[in-house]
Amino acid sequence: MRTAIIAIITLSIFACNTQLSYSNKEVNTSTSNTTITTTTNTTIIQNNSNNQAPVAKSPIPDSLIWNEMIHDFKDVPSGPPARTKFYFINTSNKPVTITALHPGCSCTATEFTRTPVQPKDTGWVTADYKTSNTFGRFRKHIDVYFDKNPNGYHLILTGNVDAMMKP
């Protein structure tokens, strides 16, 4: 038992300095002492020794900054749809256009900016989760694709439909 605990502690210490890889778009984020760098080929998770403020860089080439990519509705009543709007800013020097939206299921309806979003302008994606005749925790996603970024973005909706809550 003591050997297993020592092994777990040792693995935990070495895990802080481990690098992981998978395919995704480029995003740099720092939280606490950990930096996560994601590129089209590699994700690197490193432990930082200095205490830097969180930094988030947008993917290249479209350079979009989202207000949020995960929206938690918390508790919602069964009946009316749970609705949120995701906003993004085009920080590039060229217009970007949403070319496709793919909700993860038929219980999620979407609407979006249909015109090109000019540099320094804001676009949006509206997401409705249909709560009628459902209850319990949910986690749904919407994939958003742009003409300048074929990898797209993965927006997430979470929450809990409380059947006892009044609309």
C-alpha cells in the first residue's frame, strides 16, 4: 500500500513537467502556473515557474476572440428553451464568414451571423437547448466553421433541467 502511494506521488510530480500532444487549432492559455499551447499539430502542457497573468491568443489565420466557448445555464426549468448567444470579435485584417454550424443533436437549435464579419467587428452564434420533456444534466455542443479556419470551433452548452422548477 505504501509503495502504491509513493508511486502515485512520484507520477504526480513528473506529470507536472510532462508534454502532451494532439491535433487542434493554435491557442495559448496560461492559468496559475500551467501553460497550454495548442497548434494544428501539437498541444504542449508545461509548468511555468513564474506567476504570469492568463493570456489567450486567438487561432491563426482568422484570429477570432470568443466571449466564451462554454456556457453553463446552471438550473433551468423544463419547457422553454434555454438560450444563449456566443459572441466573437474578428481581430484579423480580413473579413471572416461562418460557413457551417453543426449542432451535436436535434435538441439544439442555432442561428448565426450570416454576413461576413469585417475586421474589428463582432459576430454571433445563438444556441437554444430544447428543455421540454427533459430533465437532468446536459452537455451539448455546436461546431462552428469559418471560411478561413477549416478546423472550426467547438462551443459547449451545459446545465441542469429541473423538472420541479417553474418556468
